[in-house]
Amino acid sequence: MIEVLLVTAPGCHFCTDARAALLELATSFPVAVREIDAASSEGLDAVERHRPPLWPLVLVDGAYFSSGRLPRTKLRSLLSRSTSAA
């Protein structure tokens, strides 16, 4: 299972878009999507560690993947590589 952490902020339209895209990808890949608020203690830790310039912050298996608009093609490629390697 590939863990994707979505760190969101209130009123963020990129966050809404990323949430929908991740839920769609979870139907094709073994992905566990977890969403947290940037203002939560875990969210603040992630923000301090990765310093995203835009929301949402996306981590894949604990590693920085993106911030801002979710790069769907890049994520699909990563998920494909990860699942074929397993």
C-alpha cells in the first residue's frame, strides 16, 4: 500500500482538486490517502519540514511529492513504477 498524505488549508481550490484526483487514483492503485489540516499539529510539523509555497502539500510514503496543483501524470507514473516494483 502506498501512503499519500494530503496537507490542506481552508478554502483552497487546489486542495479540493487534489482530493478528488487522489480518490480517483485510489480506485486504480493501492493507495491509502490521508488528509490533514495544515493547522493541526501533524500538519504544522509537515509544513515546517517541507516549507510548501502553495497548498496542498502532498507527501508520498513520507517523501515530498508536490505542492500546489497536483501533477496527475507525474503521480500516476510514480504509482505505476511503485506498484510494478512491488
